[in-house]
Amino acid sequence: MRKTTGIIFLTVILSGCCSHTCSTGGEQQTAQYFDSIRQQPARLQTFLREMPKGGDLHNHLAGAIYAESFIDYAAASGLCYDPKTESFVNCDKKPGQVPASEAYTDPALFHNMLDAFSMRDFHPHCDPAGPADSSATVCESNHDHFFDTFPRFGLASDGHTGEMLAEAAGRAAADHLQYLELMNTVDGKLARNLGTKTLGEKSDWENNFAAARDELLAAGMKTTVVPATLQQLDRDEARMREVLHCGASQPSEGCNVQVRYLYQVLRGQAPGQVFAQILLGFELAQADPRFVGLNLVQPEDWYVPMHDFELHMRMLDYLHGVYPNVHISLHAGELAPGLVPPDGLRFHIRDSVRLGHAERIGHGVDIVYEDGHEQVLKEMAEEHVLVEICLTSNDAILGVRGAQHPLKTYLDSKVPVALATDDEGVARSDMTTEYVRAVQTYDFLRYKDLKRMARMSLEHSFLPGTSLWGDAGRFRVVDACGNDAGHEKISPDCQRFLDSSDRARMQWKLESEFWKFEKKY
């Protein structure tokens, strides 16, 4: 969405904001209606579907796509499906392979693919390993099945990123989201390959990050990898707009969703590859405003992310010093007792904030197992480090749900939180489902809490510009616009302020959507 698009929302009335603080009679009536229907699933679903939700700050593009779409991509690309590995493969006439397109006429094959590529109907199980050893068994946990889906459908995504972006934006619009920060490894393997070629298996550079950075830049990181990545994104976004019919007479609502990107670093790779990817993330954020930051992904409990955690934090610490204005969000604490040794639960969130300079934390499930967690929570509250709460995936992957989840701990500690989808395609979820799950699980959540989380998703977005809120804790509008709430026309001072800030314009749009939503009650 171009910068000027947000201007159309500036003439919408924000009704009833008194003393520069946005708290309305409509909000109170809406809250009363919400309380009256929270035990009525159908009405609750409808209410939360229509409720404005701001942004989704923790959304992996690959994991956001439903299995049905990957089947379509595979069929269009002429791929085959190997039932033995439950994966898409290039057709090479090996026994058992079937064209992916056969899923359209074979219901059993179609449903097997859906189950292989998502958490649909999955239950942990142990099966015989095979005829070679009848006494051996192979077990698959929720955690393993979840992460195993990605290599299974991965080949089908090649050449279809534009369609994937369109699906993510379209679903966000249906959920009444207006902003997406998608995690995406846009360059493919360019940065990883450059890291291997330049730094190789050497380890001496690990104590001289400045020299390693210089080597990577000299080898073409800025002159070759960055331009190639941006050109690929240009092609992907052009295809997204084509699929969504943006600019046509009847464009999809997805065209109105503003999409920005967090460069997605695969932290389970060799150190040279990880450093090269992190460097690319910083360089992309400096080169193109579509990239608003970076994040480190892949399972936190895998050997390399656990073994190299301190090394990765040192990489971030150094590069943050070189690129201090680039935003960082980190997966941290996506762990539970038994998944890793007790020592592995004691410091990831703390060090991600202190050493990794994370402005947001993804998941944060193991906070109460951290050494000095009360102090960590205090620091997060004081420094306004938001936690991206992913209820469905925390249940599906870690088995952490209900009272076991630290959502209330964060809220009680005044740590900002926002709901997020994580991998809605794999989990067979969406943002509305996350809100429904939160309400049905936690009786203490009220309408004002949900509204606060939606507002916080934009307050802690990595969009540039000054916040609409002079006091985000009380949602007090900045002085420049404080007298404009509740009026059809925007004052010149407020207009200038909104024109100067992408973040404030997006927040103003959310407030206008809340006014229209609450007016119905």
C-alpha cells in the first residue's frame, strides 16, 4: 500500500474521545454486549471476526499457507507426491510416486496430503519401523510433526511466493487485520551460500565480527545479494497484486492490508551462514522500507540453536551496534520442561532482550523458568518489550495451554502483549481463532483487554514514525491531534503529524475502524 493510501481514513469521525483519551461510550456498550455473548460460541465467533484487530506481528509466510494451496501449487508446477516420505518431489518415476494433481480425483490421497502438511487430525503415535526390524518403532510427537510439515511441502512453494503473499493478505483482511509483518527468507539461499563461500568452516572470524562483515560486504553482500533480493521481492509483490486484482474495478480486500517484512534468519545453520543471513537482514532494512527488521527462526530446541545461542546473541549485539536503527524481534522461550535440559530454560528471554536487543519476543512461554524471571519481567515492562502471544501453536507444539500459559503472568507484570498467528496454515487457524481461543480459555479477559492488544500490535509494530499515542498506557492522543478526535475534519497540525508518520496513520485507521465497529452496539 502506498503511503498516501492512509489519508482516506483521516476524515473518519473518532467519536467520544474526551480529554485527548480514546475511551468511548460506544466502547462501554460494546463491552457489555461482549460480556453477554461470551458464552454463546456462534455470536462470539461473529463478534470477534468483525472486531478490528490491528496487526499480526508474528506470522511466518511459509507456515501461513493452507495445505490446499500447496497442493494447487504442486499440481501447477508438475510435481509429484511421495507417500513414503509424505513430501512433494520432482517427478522421476520412482515407485510409489503419484502426480500431485491426482489429489483432485482421489479423496484419500487429498486427505493424506492435508494431514501430512498440517496439524489436521494429528495425534502423537508410535508405529513399527518396517519389515527389516519388526521390534523397532518410529514415534512422532506434535512438536516433530509440526516442524516436519515444512520440508514436506517446501518444494511446492518455489515460484509461488506471490500467490502465498496474496493468500496471507486476503485472510488478514477477512480477519479485519490491517497490517502484517511477514517473516520471509526472501533471498532463498543467496546469503547462506555467500556465508559458506566467504567464511566457510573457519571459526577464527567468530571473535572478529567486524572483519567477517567486511569480507561479506567485499564479496558482494551489498552489491549483489541485496539487489537480487529486492528484485525478487518486486516480482513477488507484483504477482500478489495481480492475484488480488489490486488496481482493478473490483479489487480484493487484501489490497488494503499493508504488508511489511521481517527478514527471516535460519538459525539452525552453520555459524558462517547464520552471520551472513543476519547481516543481510540488517542491510535489507537499511536499503528498503518494506523490510522493517529481522528475526531468527527454526526450532529453538534444535541442537544448533541451543548450542550456538550465545554466539548468535553476540552476532546480534555487534551488528546492532553497526546498525542501531534496525529493529529486532526474536523467538525466545518457545520451550517447555522436558523439551530441553533445565539449564536451557533459564536465560533465552533475558539474553534475547539484553544481548540480542530484541524489541519484541516471540512466544516467551518459559518465562517462569528463567533465572530471576521477576526482574526480567520488570525490565520488559519498563523497556516496553512486547510479547507476541501464539496460543494455538504453543498448544500444538509444546502442549502448553490454559493456566500453564504465561499470558496472565505477562499481563499482571504490565508487559505489553499482542495475539499472533505464528503458522496459521499449518495450525489450521487464523487471527479470529486466536481471539476466540483467548476469550474461551481466559475468563479474566474483557473487551477492553482485547482492544488493548489490538492497539498494542500497532504500537509495537516496526512501522516508522511517531506513535499516535502520547501516552500509550492510557491511549492518550498526541497533542497535535488531541482536539481532532470526534470531528469530521482534521486540523492542519494533526494532518501534518499524520502525514509524517506511517505508524500514526495506521493507528488512526484502527481507531476509525473501532468507532465504526462499536457504533453497532
